[in-house]
Amino acid sequence: MMNSKNKALVFNFISFTILFLGLRYFLVDYLDAASIIKAIIAAILTMILAPKFMVMKTKEGTKLVMKWLFVKGIKTL
């Protein structure tokens, strides 16, 4: 069984990867620039748009929470 910190790390990696690859291939079709520039733009946009998963310590124990630009507040998972 994975602990909460490892779950947060895996969720952050998966969400970043999915958004990065989606943005990267979207930019390939619609942006006329060098390949490295497309990757840098996709990485910056992904860092802004990707949800952030973290572990919060409470009185009841540790909880896995998510903060995202498109969701108001912090959501407990």
C-alpha cells in the first residue's frame, strides 16, 4: 500500500504528463516554431493549468488534497 506522499507524487506526475502531451501535440499542429520552443511553451502552460496534489496533516491524520485553477478551494480526496 502506498503512503499519501507517494500517491500525491504519482497523481502530480500523471496529471502533468497527460496535460503536457496533449498541449504538446496541439501546439505541433497550430504553432509554427522550433520543436524546443513548442515543448517549452507546453511545459509552462502545463505548470499553470495542472492540478496540484499535496498531503495535509490534520488532527484526524494525513489527507490527500487537490488544488486546481478551475476548482474553487481545496478538495479532499
